[in-house]
Amino acid sequence: MLELIDVKKTFNAGTINEKHALNGVSIKLDDGDFVTIIGGNGAGKSTTLNAIAGVWPIDSGSIIINGKNVVGEPEHRRAKYIGRVFQDPMTGTAATMEIQENLALAKRRGSMRTLRWGITRREKEEYHELLKMLELGLEDRMSTKVGLLSGGQRQALTLLMASLKKPDILLLDEHTAALDPKTAEKVLELSDKIISENNLTAMMVTHNMANAIKHGNRLIMMNNGRIIYDVKGEEKKNLTVEDLLQKFSEISGSKITNDRMLLNK
């Protein structure tokens, strides 16, 4: 479903601020894989997701989604293959529009727009059932402006919108980092449910090592723009946070000093 082949990206090349963000990243995801990605600041986690989404051009390498090399395609064209949820709950939705209007926008992503009634009765019924799945009471507030929702409600809605068209790839970029622990756990449970029920292929960046172990069927550790550890199946299930810390030290030759990772053990 997704393959990255020797992807490289350098920012500010030829200047004193030159940064080799991706140093030959190669990875292949099978259909239905749910991969969690961990690593310190500057490891290349979010940069990898941005490269897949087409936020900026890569220097070299290939990015293949469902058999098609999308290198050279702009971000808005890749949107038909990719769903994305960001760290900031304010990103990904239109605050001044109603819940049902936001869902309608997501439903029409990549489709031709015509002069017709904005939301049909059948669509309202569909959105009502989808929102009910979130168990947040939003199905009875479909005409509420999204800007009035809490951070957790808004992130849950964004997750629903990102998966509405069943994208080839779902990218979750620290999508619970700005939420309180209880709300974050709820959003992670919803993420698991939506990914599983729709058989989506997903990648989730997180600083929380326990969450990286608990969620998904595969875990990747990055450091200095490279993948340094890739584990799945029973081996992943049996991991502990201490195992990850030891693996990082063994492979990278240094200890994790990132405060966010250490505080989120």
C-alpha cells in the first residue's frame, strides 16, 4: 500500500543551517498495517509524514502509494489518497462551519462540485450514524459550529473526516499531544476502532513510548533521519518501554535525552 525507497530531504542546503532531515528512509507497508513511529526531536518522524503528504518536494527517492509513484504530485492532488490528522485540534476543520458541513466537505474531497443543495437528507442520516459511533453526543449537535467544540471533540471529528473517504493512507501526526490524558486515550481508542473497522493503512507519530507499543501492529524508531529499529507481531506486543530505551541506546550509541519522550514513558 505504501513504499518509501531511499527518500532523502535536506533543508537549507548549502547554508550554515543545513539539516539532513531524511537520510535514505526506506520502508514498505502492507495493506492494513498500522505503524507507530517514535524518536526524539529532529529524528525525522513528522518529516517522513510531510514527505508522504507532499508538503514539499523531496531531494531524491520514491514514494509509492497503492502502486503509483506520487513524487512530483502536489499536496492537493495527493489529498485524494491521504487522510491526515494534525497535532493542533484547530487544524483540519473549518471552525465557522457546522459539524455536518465539515463532514460534507470531507465527503466531497476529490469530487466534482456542482450547483445543488449542500447536504442531502440521506447524507444527514449517514452523518448522524457516523457521529453516533464516536459516543460524544455530536450526532444531536450536527448544526453546531465546530469552533464551539472542545479539543477532544474536534480531534475526534477530524479523525472521522480524515477517514470518511477511506484513504489509501491515514497519517496521524501526534494527534493526541495537545489533549489531556483522559481525552487523548479516548481519541486513541477511536483511532484504533476507525482504522480496524475500515481496514485502513495508517502511520502514527508519537512521543509516548507506551502508546507506541500499545497501538498498531508495527513500531518504527527513527534517529537522525533514519529508521534504526523496525518491529512487529509478537515481538512488538512483548516490548516494554525499558526495552525501547535499551534498543535506542544499543543502536544509536547514545541515550534518549528528549524530555517529552522520557516524561511520556
